[in-house]
Amino acid sequence: MAPGSRIEFVVAPPGPSVKKAQLISRLVDTGPGGDLDPARPLLNIVTKGVGLNLLAPTVGQTPEFALPATAGNYPKLRFEGLDTANPNALRKLYFSSTDTPSGTNFFIVVDDQAPTLFNPHLPPAITTTQGSTEDWIIENRTDEIHSFHIHQIHFLVLEQNGKPVSPSEAQYHDVINIPYWTGTDPYPSIKVRMDFRGPYVGDFVYHCHILEHEDKAMMAIIRVNPKN
Ligand SMILES: [Cu+2]
């Protein structure tokens, strides 16, 4: 899971003989330039009858997550027909970084534009129109993992490294990891279908969701003009 992402799943509650049930993060290989993300417990799971109770984590303590005894009804997906839509544009973007004497500069770049640190006074890097769908190929040209995130809308994952994803992986996201570049292979990439058919118009941002990178300006503006 990418930083800032969410997932829904159904779990059979542990039986009474289970002494300890935990949700455990695997180690994440963030790359030679990346952060340390070791395997570690995220939650202790306990059963407490009906209801949902996620206690706020306390430093040094693993929070408890109480499972409801029955699953509720779930709403239908919002993204009807996105998989079969005819995209109005194909764009290529990439993550890059450069080391400077004062630290690393982080960029998210539209392929034919110059790498630019985020500045809210700059014009949008991308302009589109409400009602459209677009396919974006996003590459990682650095030696650490990055997490592509966009505000307001979601996207459907179509391909990873040029290969179509399996139906079970073809999900709607607003944030997704792109693995680091090893230095020899083609750049790791994803292809996603952006959904601008919803109510959102105006300027908003897309950025890396690793907060250090976001805070160091790995971010840009997209403008969605109203249909009329
Ligand atoms: Cu990043």
C-alpha cells in the first residue's frame, strides 16, 4: 500500500483459541535512495461483539481494531464505464530528483516540460476539461520509490511496466507506488486512466505522497476547465 492509501477487506474474526492476532506490515524495498520501512505490527486485532472501534494509536503501543460481527451493505462504485472509455489524451510524466549542495531536489515532470520545483504561483503543468478521461504513463527515474497521488479524482490502473494488470489489480486509486529504477532496466512505470467526468473543476494538485518529497516540492498543478 502507498502512503495515504486506503483499503477495504473482510476478515474472519480470530477464534477464542487465538492469543494474538496482528496486522503486520511487510518490509518495503524503497530503493537505495529510499527510507527504512521494516516489517512491523500495525494493529492488534481483538473481537468485541458488534461494532467498530479503532483506538487512536499511542506511542509505544499497538492500537486495537475491533471487528464487527457482521458485514454491512457496501455502495456501488462511482467509476462506471471508466475501463471502456475512449481517452481524450495520452500524457507522459516522470518522477526525478537531483542532488545539490543544499540537499535533494524532487520533481514530478510532464515529459516535454523542464523539471520545476512546485510553486503555487506557477501556471498549471496540465490543463484539461471536465468530462474528459485521459491516460497517463508515469515513470520513476530515481533510485527510490515514489507514490503518485492526485487530489479530487481517482484513476484506474491499466498497466504496470507496460504490461496490462490483471482484473483483480485493475482498481480505482488516488495514490499508487511506483518502484525505484535499478539503473539498468527500463524505468518502472504505470499507466492509469484519469477520470475528470465528475463535478470537480478548477486548480488542484498531484504530488508524491511521501511527505518529505511533497514538502520539498515534488508537486504540480492541474487545471480542469468547466465543460462549457
Ligand atoms: Cu517521492
